Amino acid sequence: TAPKALLLPSPPWSTAFKGETVTLTCRGPHSPVQGVTSWYHDNALLEDKSKVIKIRKSGSYICKTQESSFSDPVNVQFSSGEEKGSRWNEALSNRSEGWKQALEGRNCRVILQAPHIAFEGEYIELRCRAKADDSNEKIYYKDGVKIGTSLDTVFVLHSVSSSTSKYHCGVRRGGFFSSEEKSEPLSITVQGNGYTSVGIRLKGKQYKGIEGGCFCLGALSLLALGTVCFFSLELFPPPVLIASPSPPIEGSPVALKCKTQLSPQRSHIQLQFRFFRGHQALVSGWSSSPELQIPTVWREDSGLYWCQAQTATLRGQKSSSKSHIQVQSSELGWGEQNSGISCYLKQWADREPSSFHGTFSLQGVPVSDVKLMVRPPEGQLIEGETLVLICSVAKGTGTITFSWHREGTSSLGRKTERSLSAELRIPSVTEHHAGRYYCSADNILGPVLSNRIMVTPKIPVSRLVLKLRTPRVQAAVGDMVELHCEAQRGSPPILYRFYYEDITLGNSSAPSGGGASFNLSLTTEHSGNYSCEADNGLGAQHSDRITVNVLVPVSHPVLTLRAPAQAAVGDVVELHCEAQRGSPPILYQFYHEDVTLGNSSAPSGGGVSFNLSLTAEHSGNYSCEADNGLGAQRSAMVAFNFP
């Protein structure tokens, strides 16, 4: 069956005013469209054969290209935008041909527009338009209940469920007597999985493309006038998981594909994918690629596999059904006798054809029950130690070739022995040696693979760094500071301890590695040296110390006036200002009736003085201010009066 043509209206609204133009574009499965395009208006073939047409008549439009089948219909209604008159009333009284004419020529000064289709997860935009001034307030209603207003033309329905509801809008007209002019009701039926024909049936006749009503996916009764079928389409079907090759062979790669298809109307949307075995994600996070390459699979990798697909911008995700993938063994099958193996010696025949006759019989026992063991046991070793891989067989005649492998890499080594076991030593292992190991044994009668063992070298913690994170350049009393300790290397879990001088402040664990933090609210006693320690069971490591000086904001200073008992004009008065607390340096300002007299600094803290030679104007109130950059504090006023 040829794929459907895609019919795209622009603008994408179901209703327009008479005299306006709607552009229809027909697309086939290939771009650009090949050959002529066929257009139909209310099932009548149009003369226009171009791939883009402009329309001004109400009705149902369908297109078809030479490479496609018929498109889904697009229904457009043009309203004249004039007041409804006697012709409409006459049509209602004579529900025959007059009704059809009324439906085809609906007169509305205000119309409510909706898009032809939308897809699951998308919002629906309604558009209220007035034939005259379109700048007035728009009021939107659902089933007769007001749902919102807007000075804008567009109103967004953020959440629409599968149901049928009637919507209409009104335009508020200004003036002394305000009035509201309303559109015809628009019935929106939301479906979830595609749609059927759109139209109404009156007295045995089917009229398509009439905005007055429609049949919607099995609805058997005529919907109200002003009805439009609105379809929420499936953006993409649930994906299907495909494995290649199927079934996969152990020791070989396998490709997984999460197969789905975006709707042609939304082919620009980006899909994301992820893959699972059972409840475990095969790769963390989402990927833009629908394929996942697994370099090597083994018998123990057999299980239920499935995938998920979602859009990068819209809501909703879909999952494939779960498929059981059975990884097939790569071992060669042998009979009960394990002997009498016939082989055709092609190389000999090619080299000495005259001396070769028939088959050549070999007698021998193939290797069986191949096992891999490691030292230290279970592959739990510390970085720098030697890993020993021991490959053994229960049976096998002749010389046996042993080879050792790590998944995702080439052969680690190879030995040929007249023995049932052999070992390979890997000195000074590092974190890069982590992985699943296996071996194979072959005595020319066919290789057999061993079990797999996971080797995880443990890394001692090292290169410990302690950082102090403060809300300002210089920490002050009352600040909440963060001590962050992190080992640059080390296998998890890691336990961190935090110290002030040699006193333990607390500890924190990093189960997955990385660093840990400790928060501290500073007081005046917290100046000093800080350090941290990290331990993952392979030996504790200490960080370097960092020194923290906690600044103390200045307290309210005290102003003292030192003057002769009977002060007179010309005498010298000493103004002494001192804050009892505060980290140096401290800057002091002296004031007479809020007029600055001068300033003086105390680099090492304490107080300072300011000398004043009295004049007749110096009676009044004096004060001082102290500031060390953490907030200024003002003293109380001191009155000084003299004759």
C-alpha cells in the first residue's frame, strides 16, 4: 500500500473569514513531489494540478500524488463576518435545502479558531478573532463556563483529555454600554489514535467539510452546530526492540535497535532512546541514537531486554515489549564417544593431489570443562599487586593451547602446554585492568571458553585536597562555611573525617566516590588550622592544613570626651572612641551634629582619639563611628555644652 499524502494547511486553523486565503500544500513520500498532484473539493476533482493551491471556499479538501495514496481530509470553513439575519431564521424553520445553505454560509462577526490536528503531549491553541476591531479583550468559555481572558488573540489549552467539550469566545466592546459579541460554539472532540471521516449527515446525504458538525470515530448522533472534530494523534508508536544477529553467539558483538517512526507531520522532532536488561539500564542517560552496540555478550547476559523512546521537548515516553534474548554457546558439540573425528585435509590435497585419497582419521579427546581461577581470590586485589590467571581443563589429549582474554580487548597472552593447566601473570595492575576475564583452551579439536570472572583492582586514596568555601572573601563570625574534602583517586566507598587543630569535627561518607563536605557556623573560637582525612580501608591519607582567620564585626563604640572642668573657647577637648570588640584594622569617624570632624585608624585594634580646639560653635552633640569592613557601628550621642 502506498503511503498517504500529507496535506498541510497554512495558516493551520479550521475557520477563517470570507475573503481570506488558506494555502494548502500536498507532500508525498519523497521531496520534491514527482509528477502532478490531484486535488478534491467535497469529493469533486479540481483542475489545479500544482502541489500548492490557495482556497477561499468552505469544504473538505483531499490531495494525492503519483507516489502516494489519498491524504486525510482537511476541513475549512469561511465565515462572512456579517450579522446573522432572516436567512438564518428561515433556514431553521425549513430544515431541508435551506439548512444546508445556512450551514455553508454561516455569518459570524466573531469566530473561534482551532488547529486541524495536534499530537499527544502538545498544547492546543484557540484563537478568537473579530471581523472589526480586534484589539478588545477576548473571553473564552468551555461548556458555558468562563475559563480565561486575554488581550492577545491566542489562548492556550495546556491540558486536554480524551472527551468532547463545547468552546466559544466573546469580544468585549467598549463604550458607555459595554457589550459582548460571541462566536458560534466550537465542539472539540479529542481522540487518541488517528481519525476517520469528518462531516455531517442530513436526510440521507453526507456533507463533508461543513463547519456545522461532524461524525467523530464511531459517534452515531449529529453533534451541535459549530462542531469541529479535533484529533490528538499518536506522535510515534511504541517502539520495537530488534537484536542483530539473532540469536547472538557468546563472545561476539550484538546490536540492539529501538525501532519506531515519527509521524510525517512532526518529522523534525528529536527522539531519545535508552535500553534495559531486566530493571537495569545498559547505559546511563538518554541517547539520540536508536541503536546500541554491545562489543561482547556471554551466556550469563541472556535475559529480558527492552527499550524506551521519548521526545526531547514534549511529554511522554513509550516502552517496547520485553524480548527474551538467549545468548548461544560457542562451544563445539561432540558425540558421546569423543573420538573418530574425520577431517578433510584440503591443504594436503591442494599441495599433493596425486597422493591424497579419501579421508584421514584422527583419534583424540577434545578439551572439556574449561575453568578460569584468579589469584587473589575473586579478583579482589590492590593496585600495584600481581594478578594471576589460571586456566585449566578437566579433559583433553595432546598439547593444549591456552589463551587469556579481557572483554573488549585483544588476547592478553597465549601458551601451548602438554598439560591440563597453565597460568598467566599480570604484574603491577592498575584501575585500567578492571573488567571481566576468561580463557580458552584448544587441542586442535576445537576451542572451548571458560567462565567469566570480574576483576576490580582496589585503588588506595591519594592526593587529598581540602577546600574552604565561604560566602565572602574573608570569613566572619556568623558565616556558614563549607569544608570540602576530596581524594583525587581512590575506590569507593570513602570515609572522610574533618579536624579543627587535632579535634574531630565530624565525618561523612562518599558511597560512590568523589568528595564530601562538612558545614560549620563560625564563632570567634573557630580561627585556627583545619584538615581532613580519607580512608577506603586501604590506608588513611591526610590533607595539608589550611588556616582560617575568623573576622569579628565591631561592636557599638563608646565615645568619651576629655575636657577641662571649666572649658572655654580656645581649650582643647579630646574625643576618644573605642569599640570593645572587632577585628583590626578599625577606621573611626568623629561627628558633631552629624557633621564629620575627621577620622583616624587603629591598625592593631583598640581605640583612637581626636583633638578639638573649642570655638563658640562647638556646643552640641558628638558621636563616633567604627568600621572594619564588616558593618559600621555608631556610638551613642554625647552632649557637650560650655559658656
